[in-house]
Amino acid sequence: MKKLTSYIILFIVTILTCVSCIAVTVEAPANPATSTALPATLEPATPTPEIFIALTQAIPGEFQPTQPPASPETTVTYAPLTVTIPQAIADGASGLNFPRADGDDAPWWEKTPGHLQVNLADYYVLQGKLHQPAIYVYPAMSYVELSPAAFESIHRLNNYLYAPNNVPALDQLPGVPFFNAQILFAAHIQPVSFQNGKGIRYISEYGQYPAPANNTELFYNFIGLTSDGEHYIVAILPLTSPALAETPDAGAPLPRGGIPYPYLADPTANMDAYYIAVTDLLNDQLPESFNPTLGELDQLIQSMRVEP
């Protein structure tokens, strides 16, 4: 009888143990749908205020929400601009609306009728460069009326687009109206069209003195107009070349075949000859040798569409 009772007790304990195991097995795993599904909508992150750079100047602005990154490219829309950014260049962007600034006490390079800045700085493949990577969209006629520099830039752009096979002289290139500096050199000059407009792109460096060509200050410069003439676009996208020193520092190593900077040794040196030599050197570099490549940067520009 005792032996039978022991069997009964052992049987009951075994059953309870198995029930406990089953309960744990059922409750422990997370619902696969809950762990893998993404929410239908994402609340945009609150961006950190950025600095609008006209070399060293700043203007307050109002941000549009940051666009989340995507792969292998990111399409963002900040009215009126839509642009697709190759992942090799950046994996996101933020938008900033600048208000009108036309006061008599405002420097000419800060004056604006109000414009959009699409900023790639926090997402860009290159960091620590002089210029922040960004695309600027202005109402063309309002900007022309406000800024003589914008008028001159658009005038030169129209001259170039009328005869794009004629490479303009340096002093006839359309420049960035909000830079308080001049173009030092320009290489790989070429027309580029976008979804509803066209313009000019070139590799350049601007300066307030005869600065050395270097990868800290080098950038891809695009200046264009929409087909209806309503919007004026400026893109500033830093890039590097294996043919240039990395920084403008006097002791920066110069790559083999690089052009020595003569100004430090002789302030009376022929700087025009130096910049012509740098231009020829950069023109000899393959588009794929730059970082980002010229093809990737052109692809970004070609994707742009600016709504009326």
C-alpha cells in the first residue's frame, strides 16, 4: 500500500512539473510580429539648430523636420525641393527655412529674400571641412532685386547656358552670391541638368587671400536655375582629391606630382600661374578619383526637382 501511495505521489509531482514547463514554454517567447514590425509612421527627430555659413556669417532660421535615413539612397522633400541623395554621399538631411533679411545694417552676403537650405552636414561622408554640405533654393527674381551678387551670378549662368561648350574665364564664372570671397580656381567645368532645370558645376575653392589648394577647402559647386526661371539653386558639396594636400597648413605633406604652393616662400610669386597649374592637375584627375566621385555628386544634382 505504501508502495502504491509513493507511485501516486510521484505521478502527481510529474504531472505538475510538466504543466509548469508547458506554461513557461508558452509564455516566454515574444510575439514575432511585435518584435519585427515597424510603426506605420515615425515621429521625426527634433534637429539641432545648424549654422548658415557664408564663410563666417550666421542667420537664424526655422527647421523643417529631419528626414530619416534610407538605403542605398535617401529621397527627401523640403518644399519646394525634392532630391535623392546617394548613400555614398550622405544618409539623411535636414531642412532649414531662412526668413527675409534685408536690413540696411546687414552685410550684402547675408541679405536674402528668404530661402530654403537642405543641410547634409550631420550625415555627410566627409567631416571637418571648411564648408558645410548643403543645397540652397532661392526665389530667383526676389534674390536678384535684393542682391547685386545674385544678379551677376544669374547673368553669368545664363551666358554659360546659352553656349555651354564655351568654357568661361574664371572672372566670368557664376559664383556663390553669399560668399564674401572670390573664386581661386575652377576645374571639371560642365553643364548638369536636373529634373526641371539646368546649371553649371565645377570643382573650386574660394578665398579672401591667395590660399593654397587643399582638401579641407575644396568643394563641388553647382549653380542652376529652374526651367521657368522661378528658382535659383546653389549646391556646396565638399570633396577631396588625391592630388592635393589635406589641409592649408604650411607643413601639410604634398602628394607626389602635387603643385608646390609658392606664396609662403615668395609673397610676390605669380599666383595666377599656380592656380592654372592646380586647375590643369585637377582636370587630369579621373572623375572616380575624387571622394565623393563626380558621378555620385552629379547624380544627386540630376535627381533634384523644384516645385513651382
